[in-house]
Amino acid sequence: MNSEKRSPGEERFDKLISVLIASVAILVAITAFLQNFASNRSNQSNRTAQALAIESTNREVSGALQFSYDWQSAYQTWYEIDQQVISAEQSGDTGAAERYRALKEEIVPLSPLLTEPYFDATSNRSDTAKYISDIYLVESTRLAELYEAHSAVGRAWGDMANAFVIQITLLTVTLSLYGLSVTLKGRVRWLFVVVGSGIVVVCVLWMGLVFLQSKPRVSEAAINAYAEGVGLAYQKKFDEAIAAFDKALAAKPDYANAIYERGFTYLSMKANERAISDFLAARDAGLQTVYMQWNLGWAYYLEGRFDDAIQANNIILDSDPTVIGMRMNQGLTRLAAGDLAGARLEYDLAIQEAAHQVKEARDINQEPSASLWYYMDAASIDLQNLVDQLLGNPREWTEAPDAGFVTGDREQITGFALDQIILLKEATLTLEYTGQLPPAQEVMAVSPFAFGTITQTDEQGYVTEFDEVTDATFPRYTPSVDVQFSYTGPVPTKQIMWKVFYDGVEDASFRGLWDPDLSGSDTWYKTVGFNYTNVFVLSPGEYVVELYVDYHLVQTGTFYVLEE
Amino acid sequence: MQQKHDHFKSNMAILVALVTILGAMAACRATVASSNASDADFEGVSAAIKAQKAEIVNEISAYEHNRAYTSYVRYLGLGSLLYDEGAKSDPASFESQWKELWGLADTMKIYFFRPRYVNLENGLYDIQRELDEERADDAQFNDLNPQPHFDRSDSLRWRSAILTADLIVFAIAFWLLTLAQIIENRLKYFLAALGVLTALAGTLTALLAGVWS
């Protein structure tokens, strides 16, 4: 077997290739070093992030445990004794009142919640928001943000390491092409050299680009200010919270969470335009969350920008049509925009979806999400707020666009909203108690409620005298109010339920089933309040009383307790 | 002369092969170090999880004890106030009540909190002392400190970085020896010497990386 002798030209080519291979080997080694460096940085950042996540969770759990003790043991004990003081005083037992007062003082040292700066002796209340903020909210938020920041750094270094791995692979291809070129003759071998060298050039350029790309950084100053802002916003110290978020954004202008939280704080301050501006900026900074989109849609609604609101809501509904709260908001927005048919469709879809979710959960012996009831209740409250605004009767808690923003026939919108409120309330009640939508059936007709005081009863306890207060307005310190009503039509066969809404929100402690035999009389009474104790009175405010018979809302009435 | 020339080329070829093997060994050790660093990270995170789990369990228990202590203070205080009240007027008037209340206070003390942690000077339940003692107890039987693992991981990653950087040194040695092999003039001896020295430096670094870490 004779080996073919190589020409001088071929020998020169072989030598050139040897040098090129050795040079690419150096480049491979450099790339491998950079890959190792980036990979190490990525792993270290991820490890730090994991440790911070664990610490953040622990801090929150630990803080919640501490608060649970302070609130539901120390404060609760102190509060119970305080009620015993009041009860003893009301009964004229000064000795007992004195004893309980002394005992109360013995409980005070057991928790910081009962001392300054958390306890306010004037209102006899503890500032739980400040306490929670101080013992864990700010710190757990800070740790959670550090976790996010280190994770982002880890991801960036990880991406860089992956890019270097690809470059090493490409350089290996180059080495292979160079090696093959020495086995070839003629111009083809130069093609291998040129392609291989081209890959080297691409790799070197790519390496430079990877280096020049900006890496996320962990700005502790921004994170500390952000966490402080979250704590202040939690305490409803909105101006101070805005200042803290501004400080965070001065340290890190593209801090999406800080932009969003500032926007949410503006929304709480009813500065809707500023809120919208921040929500959009947060989205541009990379925050693509459901809650951000949700609040953006809500801010648009409050600002009367209904088309924008519908568009923002659709982003959520397009990705998940089963979000009931969002569907209700969409119905509300369409209604405010004067699109009654669109609103009806959205509300119908929402109620059907709620029925579906309840059925699905109960079929497998589970319960639907607690938020379902919250959103069902919130939907009727939002409609009521819109009605109050349109009727020129906004309350302190009303959250609805200015009446001037609402387009379409206001009377029709109000009528639609009032009907829809009844549908929603009945659907919520039946779904909660039976898992079904309300049955179509005839129910008794109830006269408008009369509010007043039962002044006399007979030996059997039947009411013989009732003193009606015609304007349904009661003085401060009223312990309870009696409701008088009469009815016609069929007696209830399934259920009678009372609900009471205090200042727009249901006070579930008043919710109760009622089981008198209504066939005995056509006029009945129900007491709302605390006539069974000498400790509590009705707080000043608006009370809306609702009566449901066989899951149908048959009557609603309102009474007021004055501040002074 | 031709024979001497071939001999030099053969030696260079052997050296190039040797440098390649040394480079491969450095790469192998770097990979092992990197893998061990990841294992140490995992052990560290595992220790951190165990520590937090122990802490939460201890806190639940300690706050339950503190709740019982609060009831104890209430029963004891009210019993004492009734006792004092009775002592002032008719000692038998509240006797059944303060006896019942003191009995309840003792129930709390005997069954539901640890009296050892009651600070006798200020009358408060020293929850921090209970937590610290429980933590010390747990640490005797479990690995709850992630830091030594994280320190070891950092050290291994440093070794891995040094060994990977060493690949560049071996690649330079490889380049010099390749050049020495193909050059026909006296410069080839200089390049060969430089290549050998570079390879030795790389070997020394690889050995030291193991010792330092």
C-alpha cells in the first residue's frame, strides 16, 4: 500500500489548517470558560433566590402566627374583658366593673398590640394594619422581591450560558470542517475552510453581542423602598406610599411591580387617570398579570373610558372565559356604555358559568371557590353603586363613573340594573344553598317594610303595639330596630332568609334562617340588632334589610342610625 | 538531518497529544467540580427547608403555649381579684368562684404551657427563649444550617472556573506546539520551549486548583 506523496501546495494548506485548528481550539477554550462563568453565576443566583423564597414564606407564616396570637388571644381576651366591664357598668355592678378593669390591665403587657404605638386609647382599638406591616408584611415583601430579582438575574446568566453552549457546538462543527478539508482536493476544500471560518466569525460576533446585552440587576435600595411602600399602602397611608414607590422608581425606573403598586395606590385615592397611566407603564415594563389587566379595566370604567375598559377586560376573557368577576365587570361596563343587550349577554354568561362551577364542584363533593360568592355579591353592589350614581345619590362608599360619563338612556339603564340586582341576589342565594339556579314559582307578596319599635306584647309573646318611625331614622345608641311587614299569597314552603347590608356590604352576622309558621297571621315582625345584650348598639350608618322567601327576594327596606 | 527533523516532529506530535490529554483531564475535573457544587447547593437548600419547617412547627407550638398562658393570666388575675374582694367583706362570698378560677389557671399551667418559660421578673411568657431552645434541640439531630453547604458549593464553583480557565492555557500550549511542528526554521525550538512551559504552567495551575479549594 503506497501513500500518495503530497505536493508543496498541499503541504502549505495542511499547515494552514493546523494553525487554524489550534486557533479555534483557543476560542473554544475561551468560550468554555465564559460558559462556565455564566453558568456558575446563574446557579448561584438561583440558589440565592430559592433561599430567599423559603425565608420569605417563613417570615410570612411566622408573622401570621404571631399576629394570630396577638389578635385572637391577647387582644380577644382584653376585648372580652372590656365588654364585661361595659356589661357590669350597664347592670350597675360597680364592684365587678372595677375587677374587670383591673384584670384588663393585667392582660395589656402580654401583647404589643395592646400598647403604643399600636393601641389607640381614644377609639379603644388597635392599629392591626400597622402591626402586620411592622412584624412581617414589609419584610416578607422585601424578601419576595429579592427572590424575584435574583431569579431574573439567574435566568439572564442562564440564557447567556446556553448561548455559549451553542457557540461551542458551532465551533466544534468548524473544527470538523477544517479536519475534513485536509482530506479533500481542489476548490471544494476551500469551501470547507470558508464555511468553517464564517462560523467562527458568527460566533465571535455573537459572543460580543451576548456580552453587550444589559443584565438585570438587584437594586436593594429600590426593593427596600418598594416594600416600605407596600406596608404604607396597606395602612392606607397613600401619600407616603406614593412617595416610597417614587423612591423605588428613582433607584430603578423600570421596576414594574413598583409602577403597578403606585398605580393601585392612585386607584385607591380615586386618581384614576394616574392609575391608568401607571398600569400601562407597568405593562410596558413587562408586568403581564391578570390583576394588573383587571385593575386597568376597572380604572377605565371609573373614568368613563368604556371602549378601553371593554378592550382591557377582553384580554382576560379571551384567555380565560370562566373568570366570573371579570365577566360581571364586562356586563357592568357595557351597561354604563348604554349597550343593554351586550350587558344582558355578559350577565347571563356569568350566571351560567357560576351555576356550572358550583355544579362541577358539588358533583365531586367539593366546594366552589370562595371568591365566586365574593364576585357574585360584588356584582350586585357595583350595579347598586351605578344606580345610586345615576340617581344622584352617591354614598361614601360608591365606586362608579360620574353620571355624566354614562351613555344611553339613564332610565333604561337604571331599570335594567335594578332587575339584574334581583336576579344576581337570587342566583347567589340559591346557588349557595341548593347548588341550583332559582326555581320559577309563585311566592308571597310582601308589603313594604315599616321600621320602628315593638312597644307591647301579650302573654304569648305576640306583638300588640308597634311604634313605627316613618322616616326610618333612629338616634345613635339604638340597640335594635324592629321590622313590621304583612303578606298575601302562598306561605313559604322551603326557606325564609334575612340579610342585612351595612353601608353597602352584607353583615353576615345578621344573616339567618327564619322558621315561624306564617299561616297564623298576615302581619309579622323581625328584630334587627342587639336587644338581647346590654353590650352592643347599632353602629351609625345605612342598613338595608332584605327578605328572601323560597330563594326569591320579596322585599327590601332601608333604615338609618344617626351619628349624633 | 532529515532523520533529526522527523524526530523533532514526532516529539512535537507526542507533546501535542499530551497537552490535549491534559486539557481533557482539566475539563473533566471542572465538570466534576461543577456537578459537586450543584449537589452542595441542593443539600444547602434542603437544610434551609428543614430549618424553616422546624421553625414553623416550633412557632405553632410556642404560640399555642402563649395562648394558654394568656388564659392562665386571666383566670389567675380574676380569681385573685375575687379573693381580695371576698377578703375585704365576707371571705366565703366568692370562694367557690375564685377556687374555680384558680383551678382553671392551674389546668393551664399543668397541661397547656411550659411554666419554665414564664419570666418570673416581668410575668411574661418568654416565647423567644422557648423558640431558641427548641431550635438548638432540633439542630442536634438535623442538618439545619445551609451556609456550610453553600460555602462548599462556592469553593467548588471557584475550582471549576479555575480549571476551565486552565483550558485556555492548554489551548495556547497546543497552538504553540502546533506552530513549532510546522515551522522549518530555528524559531520552532523557541516555540516548542514556550509551548512546553505553558503546558507545565497549566498543569501546575490544575494541581493547585485542587489544593486551594
